[in-house]
Amino acid sequence: MRTYAISCGGTGGHLSPGIALAERLTGAGHRCRLLISNKDIDSRLIKKYPELEFVRAPGAGLGWRPVALARFCFTQVTGFFFALNYLRQTRPDVIVGFGGFLTMGITLAGYLLGIPVVLHEANRRPGRAVRMLSGFARRIYLPPGVRLQGLPPQALRHCGFPVRQEIRRVPRETARTRLGLPREGKVLLVLGGSQGAQSFNKWVTQNFAPLAEKGVSVMCVTGPGKGSAGTLECEGPDGKKRVARFLPFCDDMADLLSSADLAVSRAGAGSLAEFVRCQLPAVLVPYPFAADNHQWENARCFERQGGGLAIDSNNMDRLQAEVLELIFNSFLLETFRRNLERMEQENSLELLLRDLEELPLEGREHTGDELLPAA
């Protein structure tokens, strides 16, 4: 049995794969502790997993305004010393970092303490944290086909996004009944990622009536603090009501993804992996201000593999026409679903588990204890 410290908080795209990996590792007899942030998104998501161990760590996202930048720098320093003391007390066998603002401190602390560090990058364009910290890691897991300049070949492994075990496609009628959606007609799912997207929420409000007239209901996850729960109703072409339901947050992703015929979504790696798992075609509108424009890289790959379409956020005026053309094209939707099924062939969790269990633990040249204050 090994003990793993998994740094994965801050966004759903970091926390979800951390939870997925922890579930698989604990199922194989290992012990895991997940380091998460104090953000609301982390607090909401972890409520479903009382069997896992979570530890709150200091941290804040990078911002370029003076106050945000100062907060980031301060929390990076406090996070580093928190990690030093935490690792000295718990002495995990391996540290796993999923990127984001929590990964910097624990990676550097683990390196100083001689604890093996592995990093996982889910996006087609590696983020700042993984690029900066790659020299301190024994392993770097990157998406298939992605390279990182200067990375030793023996450290590289290609691996996709670990998806939580409960996210599985369920019968469409069952999912719609649970969510209070009409069993007849088409359903469009609109997702702005774990943080939501105001532009998507506004688009649904403005375009629901013409969608309903064509027989389309909508599920819109607005994001925490970006909209309240509510329902709009319009009559469809068959005289039956079509609904637009707004949810600030949804814990039942399996039902949500299984209920829909098509998604409109940002292009975070986590969302795309879940679309693949549940075979849900998507029209992707990448977030234009994502770091290094990584969402466009994700979207282009998804489109090339035949999982859906990608459009620029500046072309939102085309979105209604694209949705209506695609959602009623049974042949094209079925083609997308077959492509998504093919894309699901790799089991990322099993690849991670096998490689982590085979990772050598020798080579801890120094303990780093001289850097630490006495307990």
C-alpha cells in the first residue's frame, strides 16, 4: 500500500480528475489525501465524497491587477510553507499534481523533501504550473500527441483525463424524468464550465422562445453566483410545453449529460472528457480569455476527432442556427456519437494506476528537514 497526496483544488477541471484518481487508488488498497482550496466550487463538489480525505490548503488564482497579483504571491508563499509542514508530518510516498495554483507549493516542497512528484496536464496546451514545474517531476502525464519542450523522454507518459466513476450514460428517458424534463422532443444542454458563463446564460434567455417553437427544451447550468434557479416555459409545435431550466450547479452530471441530444459548452478538458464518456455531441464555444488560449486547442482536437463543432465566441449570433441545424440532423448526431464511442477506448484511470504503482520510490537524496522549523 502507498500513500498519495493529490493536489487538485481550485476548479472543477482540477478537482474532478483528482477525485477520480483517488477513488481508483483507494479501491486498489492505497491511501489518498486530496489537497483542495477554500473556493465554493470545491466545497460543493466534495460533499458527494465523504469516504475520501480532503485537506484545505491556502491558495488563490493568478490575476494581473495589483491586489489580485499580491494575493496570489502571498498565498503562494504561505502555501509553500503549509505544504512543507504538511508533508513533513504525513510523509506521503508520492505527490500527484493536477495543475492550478495549489500545485506550485506542494511540488516544490515535495522536491525539497525528496518525495517523488508526478504531474498531470489535461489540456492540449500545457498550463503555466505544469510547464514551470516539469523539471521537478518524475513523471509528466500529457494528452496523447502533446509534447513539452525540454522534458526527458523517460518522464513522459501519454494519458487522457480521468473521469469520475459515477459519470456513465444512463437511459435518456430515466435521466429526463429525474431532471423534470419532457420525455418527448429534443433537449439542449448549455454548460459554461464549473464557473459558468454569463454570455451562455444570456443566450439561453434570448433564444429559448425560438428553440421551443421548434420543439427544443433547454437545461442551462448558470454557474455559482451567475444566475438563480428557475424555469421558463413555451409551447412547442405539438402543443406541449417545452421548458428551459436554469441551475446554478448540478451534482447529477450523469443524468444531465444523458438527458441531452446536444450540448453547447466551453472547451475545458474535463467537460470534453465527460462528453466522450456519455457520448454527447457538442457545439464548443471556447473561452476567449483562457490561459494560452488552451481551450481552442482542446476544441480543435475534439472537432478533428469528430465529436462535434467549434465556433468562435465572436460568432455567437450564429449559434442558434448551428444548434437547430445539428440537433435535428439524426445522421450527423449518430456519426458524432460513434466517433465519441471510439474516442472512449482508452481507460485513463487504469493507465495512471498501473504507472503510479510501478513508479520507483528510491532516490530520496535528502530529507529537507533542515529547512523546516521544529514542530
